[in-house]
Amino acid sequence: MDWKKEFKPLLLIVTVFLAVFYMPVGTPRFDNAVYEALALVRYYAREHVILCLIPAFFIAGAIGVFISQASVMKYLGAGANKFLSYGVASVSGTVLAVCSCTILPLFAGIYKMGAGIGAATAFLYAGPAINVLAIVLTARVLGPQMGIARAVGAVVFSIVIGLCMHCIYRKEEAVKAANQVAMPQEENTRPLWKTAAYFFVMIAVLVFANWGQPMQETGIWNVIYQNKWIVTTVFALIFGIILITWFKLEWWKLAAAAVPAAIIAALAPRFIVSEFQPVAAFAAASVGFSAVISTEKGEIGEWFSSTWIFAKQIMPLLLFGVLVAGFLLGRVGNEGIIPSEWVSAAVGGNSFRAVFFASIAGAFMYFATLTEVPILQGLIGNGMGQGPALALLLAGPALSLPSMLVLYGVMGLKKLITFIILVVIMATTSGMIYGNFFG
């Protein structure tokens, strides 16, 4: 037997065996960490998979089918106008109120279609970071200075990180740009305004289905929240009309797909907990819609195939990453295997050590949309400095352990490590500057 060849498998088997053999089952902290891991995965499945990821997968799949590669290269390609491409990418978060996990299918879609690494990573950072609702909530809870610093920092971050990624991989980008110039231009099959309207309606369904409850019970944000499912339904109906009139999908198929959702929404409040009734209806509509378009031929069938590729590539890694994140850090207000007092002690004051640790912790922690604000509110109450708080706000929404696992498969280890380092450096620098002025 060639032991040199078999050494790695043997080492893996021995390592796993020793880890299982000495697993501290029965100790309160370990058992609680296991519970927190499962609880966080359950929370993620209930709050994000159906309403966030499923629409995001459909949008990502549509990018690969209904947007020509020539259009992506024109506006976001390696050789595109930098002012235009980075300007579009840096403000994308004002439209997409999504977390670091939900942005992944959209990033993968534009990157695989030929977007330059600079513009693509600017979009990747900006999507969850420049979130209007999160910035407004930050200003209300943590103060207007912190809200403004987060907004300005997120816009500047996305552009600087994108430019740095472009410069670091400029040789690779130059080759990509040369290849893109040599590619033949694709003929558009439908007007640009129709494609734009199609994506706008899908994004509207994603945004309004995930519209969070505001802190105040008055105002336009609360009105939208109280009527979010009505608004979502209206956009879903418009989307159906678009598919029937522009994409020639037969109306009776869409009607049949909508029947289970209509039954759940109208007749099943006795059998389903009220808070899950809209989610159950949305899930039924998604399953029915998937069943319809999966049997179609042409571009509609290609759309489902592209969507399914993203789903099976990203979903398992995300769920595993969320499981690990829950085991290590727990949920909001609950501890994982790492004691919360360790984190609180490490981010006290405005020292470089505290800011740097907050940047690292923020990059690896998983934050659902808007949850970073109450987490920070509690940490600041326990002595966290203003500098570390801003660093965590800027690093946290853009990255997480689950998203890192997915990004590894999309952009590769080298680019992923570069992106993580740039996020940590920028968050640390901003936190140090802010802490010295406002700490």
C-alpha cells in the first residue's frame, strides 16, 4: 500500500474519530450550542429561504437567460466604463434590501455572465450594506452620526473594494476584457424596457415580501408593512401578466399554479398559524410556478434550469454555514459555544485591537437583515466603543461564514481571501477614524 497517497485520508479519519470520541456531549455549553445551531437553521429556513432566497434564485437564473452577455459586459464587464459600472453597483443596495446570503445568487449570476471582478464585488458588498431601511434604523437607534457614517462608509467601501479587486487582478481582467471585445454582439430579442420592467417586478416581489416591521407604528414605512402582502400580490399578478403577454406562457398554467396559494391564503387560517399563512401561500405559489416553467421549452425552460443550478450550488453550503455560525455564536440574545462575554470584552473601547476584532467578528458572524442594529445596541450598552461598532456595521452585513463558503465556489479561494482582507482593512480603518472623532 502506498502510505504517502493514503496518508491524508487516514489523517482525516483519525481526526474525525478523535473529535467524535472526545465530543463533550452532556455539558451544558456544548448541548446549548448544538441547540442554537439547529434553532438558527430553523429560523433561517422560516425567515429567509422561502421569501428571500427563492425569489433571488429566480432573479439570478433570469439574469443568465434574459439579459444578454453583451449587455452585462457593456455596463459591468472588465472593459466597461468604470464610472458607470461602479456607480451602478455601489447604489444597488438602495433597491435590494437583502442580507449577505440573499445577494449571493445575484452576484453569481452577473459574475458568470462576464461582469468584471471589480464591479461584481462592488455589487456584492453594496447589496446588503447600502440598505436604506437598515441605515434609517441605525440612525434612529444608534444615533444620526452612526447612521450617516454607515451610509457614507458603505458607498465608499463598495467603490474602493471594487477598484482594489480590479487593480489586484488587473492582468486577469485585461485578458477577460480582450476576450469580451472579441466576442460577437448578441441580438436582442425584445426591447430593453420590457426586460427592465420584467426584472423590476421580480425585484419588487422580493423587496415587499421581505419588508420588515418598522419601530414606529405610524408613517409610510408602517403603512407599507401593514399592506405588504397586498402589494406583493399586486406585483405577482403584474408578473403573471408579463409572462403571458411577453413570454407567451399559457394563462391557464399560471392560474393552475396559483390555485394552491389562493386556497391557503383564503381558506386555511384555521389550520395554519397566522404568522406562517402568507409564507405558506408564497411557498405554494413558488412550487406551483416551478412545476409550470420546468416543463416549458425555450427560454422559459432555460430560466428554470439556470435557477435550479444556482439553488443546488448555493443552498446546501448556506445551510451548513448557518449551522456552523449558530453553533459558534448562537442567535440574537443567545450564546453558542463561544461565550458572549468574550466578544463584549474584546470590543470595549476604541483601541486598534477592539476595532480590528470587531471587523473580524463582523466578517464571520451571520446577520439577518436589520438584526445587526439590536445586536450592536446591546453590545454598546455593555461597553462597546463607537469605533468597533461602526467597524462591525460595515463588515457584518457584507460578509458571513455561510456566504464565504458559497463565494469560494463562485470566485475561488484566492479572490475570496482578497475580498475578506479588503473588507476587514476598510472596516478597521473606518472604525479607527470614527472612534477617534466620535468615541
